[in-house]
Amino acid sequence: MERRFAGEAPPSVESGTKHFPPKTKVYCFPAQWGDGYEKIVVIGRHRGSHRYVRMVIPSRHVTHWRMKQVYSPKVLRLIKDGRQHFWKGKQDVEQALRYLLQRDIAEAAKRPPLN
């Protein structure tokens, strides 16, 4: 999670999201609704309570996509308790990761520079 634009004109730059502070590691589920991964289900530490929560956020707020194995028992429990779809294997994750990285590069080229 990094900077995002908020408001109308002139847009202000805010850090993180309403629920997650900046640089929060979030664990992402695969696409759920066929919306091109515009909104995603994630698990991360909440800004206020510092507990792990599962929620839907716009994928444009997630940056620095990486693939890592999950070891945290709390995160694993939230993954298993959810009724979302799961990744079928490492190849599916790698394919989604390539797509997301290319999409982020294309979107970054369209954005105005941050001052």
C-alpha cells in the first residue's frame, strides 16, 4: 500500500487506505467476480485494531506485487475460513503476478507525477 489520490480538484495525496496504513503487507486472493481484478479480497493488519482482517479493496491501492509463501497461523486460518476461491498452483499465481505488474506499469505511465 502506498500513496493514492483522494478528493476532486486539486487531488490530495494520502498514505495507505481507510483500513490499512502505508506499506502494510496484504495477502491477496485470486479474482472472485470476473471484474478484471479491479476489486480484490485481501487479508492484512487493520489500521485501527492491528488485528488481521479480511476485506475487499480496490486493487489499485496495492503496489509492489510479490509472490510469497504464507507461514503465519493467523493468516492461514483467515484464508481457510474464507469462502473465496483459492489459487490452483504456483503457475496461476505467477501468471496473475505478471499481469498485475504489467497493468501497474501501464497505469503509472498515465498518472501525473507526485510532487
